[in-house]
Amino acid sequence: MSEENVVYIGNKPVMNYVLAVVTQMNGGTSEVILKARGRAISRAVDVAEIVRNRFIPDIQIENIDICTEEIIGNEGTATNVSAIEIQLRKD
């Protein structure tokens, strides 16, 4: 999986990320990975569901990985942050 097939979910509106996924899929890519951390996890799930239900009905959720990442803050303190990867595939 190349890095160009990954969509990082952040604080932008949901439809920006939906457009990114649909553009990737229409460009000939058969697989896209959505990655999000922390509060953006719910936005990543929204993106996957909107793409699947409204725009590309024949897309499938191939795999969902959840994990915890340790982030080192400015003062050297470690903070645990949840992360998710949603793998979408079109046959």
C-alpha cells in the first residue's frame, strides 16, 4: 500500500475527506486507507459510511484496525491517543 492511497482525517469538514476518497477511487485506485487519531476517529467513520452509502455503493470495508499511540508532549510527558485505520476496497 503506497502512501498516496492514505487519507489522513483531521479537523476539516467531512465532505472534504469524502471528496478525497471518491477522487482516489475514480482515479483507478482500488484501495484507500483512512487514518485518524483522537477526536477525529468519529469523523473517519462518518467519511467511510458516507462514501459507502451515498457515493460508491459497491465499496467494501476491508479491515478496521484500532490501536493506541503514545505521543510525547512539549514538556516531555507521554500521552496515550487512540487511533483507527479503515481500509476501503472497491472490486
